[in-house]
Amino acid sequence: MDKKELRKRYVEQDSRGKALLLEKLAFCKFADRYDFENYFRIGELRDSELLCLASFLYHHECFLMLTDIMNHYKERFIFADTSLLREFEPDEALMERMARLDILPGV
């Protein structure tokens, strides 16, 4: 693909498509071999590798690509610690506010 084909492809896109294409170009230009290869095997990555890839995308302002990864692998970005919930003692004000928001029906 040369510059002429890239320009044509860019012009044919809507605004979101243009932004995504620019992000992909930035990613291809600035990613080292490690990050580039990790992008294509996201499902196999360890948590530390996934966070490194997310950090790379964030620092190079590839926010659409980052959002896509975070949406598809959101459970890997959220580390639940149920032990904190077991020890948590809600006060009356919190429970009243949550009931108002209808988060806990019947409270």
C-alpha cells in the first residue's frame, strides 16, 4: 500500500473510521515488534503483557483501539477482590442512597 492508496482509503471513511485509521497507522509506525505481535494474540497474553499493550496504546493516543480491547477483554481489566466486600460494613446513609438509586431493590 502506498501513500496514494492510504489517502484514498482515508477519504472514504467517516469521522470515526478516519480516527481509527490514523490510530492504526501510528500503532504500526511506533510499536516495536513485541507490542505489534502482542496486539494479534491478545487472548493469549498474560495480564502483565496485556497491561503493557494497553499502556502503549494509551501513551500513543490510540484511544479507539484501546477502547475496543477494553470492551472485548473487560473482565481482565477488572480485578475483583471479594474479601474486601466481605469485610465491608455499609452505613445507613450509603444504604439509603443506594436504595434511592434502585441499585438494591427492596432495601
